[in-house]
Amino acid sequence: MGSRQVSTSWQGKNVTVAGLGVSGIPAARVLHGLGARVTVVNDGDDERSRAQAAQLEAEGVTVRLGDGDTLPEGTELVVTTPGWHPGKPLFAAAAEAGVEIWGDVELAWRLRGPGAAPWLAVTGTNGKTTTVRMLAAILEAAGLRTAAVGNIGVSLLDAVLGEEEYDVLAVELSSYQLHWAPSLRAHSAAVLNLAPDHLDWHGSMQAYAADKGRIYEGNQVACVYNAADQATEDLVREADVEEGCRAIGFTLGTPGPSQVGIVDDLLVDRAFVENRQKQAQELAQISDVDPPAPHNIANALAAAALARAFGVPATAVRDGLRAFRPDPHRIELVEEIGGVRYVDDSKATNTHAAEASLAAYDPIVWIAGGLAKGATFDELVASAAKRLRGVVLMGADRALIREALARHAPEVPVVDLDRTDTGAMSAAVGEAAALARPGDTVLLAPACASMDMFVNYNKRGEAFADAVRALAAERA
């Protein structure tokens, strides 16, 4: 494929790009390079925005700062960054004028040249990045030229327009991106799970699920769903797919025909074998998955199903999973001190992710709290109550978790840290260590966002890891 020829229909076309940022700036540059007349509109007018605008204007792109609501006159297409709320006046004006609105994913999809690499796409409330990276590792183990793209790794526009040639792309897609990607048609796709998230953006759980379900539209070979999450299977039933496309379930139980699942300590395939009724193909051992927590095994099964849908041999699934290393702050073992494991899952920024993390260990001293983003904690606490040795709470909305603990786990000791200074995490680790006994796991799975105390979940995880290592040095 190499450097592909793109349609010249962009020449002189008036395109408005909504938003500076990680996807807006590359989109503006690509469209300008294709000959379009590009205007970027942006809500912010701060120092950073002005610097970005000056750079784009030097390249020939028009930028309007502090006015993200007005549709520039003559606009023929709007390309939006994923985070912009669909209720913005700019989009209402575009709809009224009959102007199409694309996201960055839609733009990348439309710019694919002839013979472009097919997409294996993944969405879900939790586990997307891990599953896509596992999938890329499996595809690489099969000798295929691939990349993990979308919200991670290589940008989609670079993957589609760059010099690098790919056989297949492993694509992570958020609900925001899917909302603005009407013509996307993946080779095969997976929805890993569905739990309330981003409801302020989508407006309702139904609308959020519908946007996630767009990933299945037009699938050619397989719609992969979570057998333990009925909502994902419902989305498959509602999708309009190509003839012959199959529904493939993944399960942590024994798989039925057209499923991948677990038998004893093996990941097995009863979907892509000759006789699904009687045969099962061993794909890997549970010990090949790092870490072998239940939700991570589910991620591995989803990745395996997509790879098998693309014709990858079973040995490549095993080799890819063995080669895969999880990102930092995703159920990462930091240290074992005095028989107690200290695990960093700072990435568990919502209750659904924290529930999966808490299900992986027993007994647990749980460090939790932060910004709740409207979440409630009763269901999470009730499901984890029997596993809890103790709880250390920190952050702005910790009272919500404390109240849920009082209702559902009144016998569990709780330390409530009323501090937000830089030493708060170190104090939390010290309190957790005092509660823990040999054989326990001290688990940072906050179930909340981090921005009340930290720049992001990475910094929160780093603070935890630093505190644990300081504790290890102290006790050495």
C-alpha cells in the first residue's frame, strides 16, 4: 500500500474542525494538506491555545479562539474532536444547515486508500486498552504487520495515511468516537462490557449503549460479545451486519458452540474450529495471561476471539499473550512486603473497573476514594464486603464510600484520611500496612477519578508505588 493516493475531492472544500487538541490539530493539518480550506474553532483562548493557533496559522489554517459555538459561514463539513458535547450549538447549526459531522475516526475511515488494512475494533466501559494491546501482540506473534491504534499507540490518521504498511489494525474506540463515526465498518468487533459511564455526555444509558453498539454495524466476520453481560449480546442482535457474520461469545465458564472460554486451566476455542458441537481448540494456559485476574482473562479471551476471526493460528494466541506486558497502573504488583502484596490499579477510575479489580483478590485492604463523578457505591461495596480486611479512604468524595461501607460492611475497619497534601498517599499506604496481615493484598483501586489530588491516574499510581517502595526500604 505505502503512500496511498487519496481522493482529490477535498480541494477547496470548506471544512470546520471543532477543537484544538490531540485529534483536532492532526485532523486540521491532514485536511489542509489535502487542499481543503480549514477553519479550526475552539472554546478556549488561553496561552496554550494561542501558541497552537499561531503554529497552525503559520501553516495556512484559520483558527478562531474563544468561539466554539458559531458555525463559520460556508462550512461544508464539520470534523470534531471526540470530547465535544453533542448538544453544542455548533452541531445544532450544522444539522440545521444539512452539514455532516464527522469525528476523527470517521475521517480516518474515509481517508483509507484502496486495499487498506482491515480494522479489528474494540470498545467497552473497561478493558479496551489492555484488550487492544493483547490483540496487537497476538497478531504480531502470527507474523502480521499491525499496530494498536485509536486512543492508544499510533494515531489513526497516521496509521491510515503514513508510509508504514499494515496487514490489519487493532483499534480502540471510545463511545465518543463511535458517536461520530456513522460509516465505520470493521472486519470484526468486540464490546467488552457495559456499565454507566459518561452519561453526562450521552444523556442516558440507552444512548451510551447505542453509541457503543455502532461498532458492530456492518461487521463482516464476527461480533464478539461478553456472555456474562446480556447488554453486549443485545447490541449484537440489534446490529445490521454483513451476511455470514457470526455472534461469538467469550465466557469465564465452559464455552458452548460459537464461544471461547475456560476449561480447567486452559483458554479454549469452540468458535473457530471445524466441528463446534464436538471440538475445542486449546489456545493458551491461564498462566500465560499477565496478570491472571478474572477480568484480565476475559480481556484475553476477547482479544483471542478477534484474532481467531482474522484467521490467526492458536499458537499465535499463546505466544502473543506470553509476550504481552500490561501497562503501568493496571493491577500491577509493586512489591511484596512481609507476605503482603501491594497492587496498583490506579486505572480503576470508576466502580465497574474497581469491582473487577476487587474480585481478583482475597482478603483485601482497599485504598479508595477521589472524585466520584456522580457514581454510587452500594453495589460495589456489597459485592466486595466479604473480601475486605480493612479500608483506607482518601479524596474529595470519600464520604460516599464510607456511607456505603456503613450500610453493607459495618464490621470492616475504616480509616478516613482527611487530607489532600502530597503526603496523603504515603499516609494511606502506612495505614493499609497496619491493617494488613500476611497473605493479604493492599489494593489501590480507587473507584474514582484522581483530579481532586493528582494530575491524572498515572501520577496517583506513581505516588502509591513510591510510598510502597519507601515502606519496603524502611522494613528491609
